[in-house]
Amino acid sequence: MTDIYEHAPKIWNAAQLRDALKDLPDDAPIHIGVAEDPGDFDGYREGVLVDAHQVENWWPATATTPERIETEEALTLFADWQPGAYDRLD
């Protein structure tokens, strides 16, 4: 039997992000730490913000749930590896 970890992080809204950025200079790079496992930031991988897109999320029907009629407007931030030299993956 597999143990289930119910992961429910508090997701920031736009106002919280604006507040966190308010004192940064305009040319400050934005770094993003991605948890290695749900809620585990001890071993996070660091990336840099490279793009952002407005998205509209919708939820299609699955074998167990009907299609949801509501949509959600959101901003998706895209992170990439930090600048540097890396081994080329084949």
C-alpha cells in the first residue's frame, strides 16, 4: 500500500508577488527555487525567471470527472537553468 502525502501549499496571488517585489531595483534578476519533492526546499534546484505568459486554465472531462465549465485566468512564470556552462545532453 502506498502512503499518500496530501500536499496543499498556500499559493501566492498577484498582490503578494507585487508586495515581495516592491523594494527590488528594476534590473534585479529573479531567481526561483523549485522544491525537489513536495514541500522540500532543503534540496531545491535554483532557476532564473526567463518569461511569463497569461494563461486560461480549463479542466476537460476525464474517466472519473465531467468537464468543468469554469476557467481560471492566471500568470505562468517560466524558469530556466542559471547562465553557465553545462554538459551537453545527447
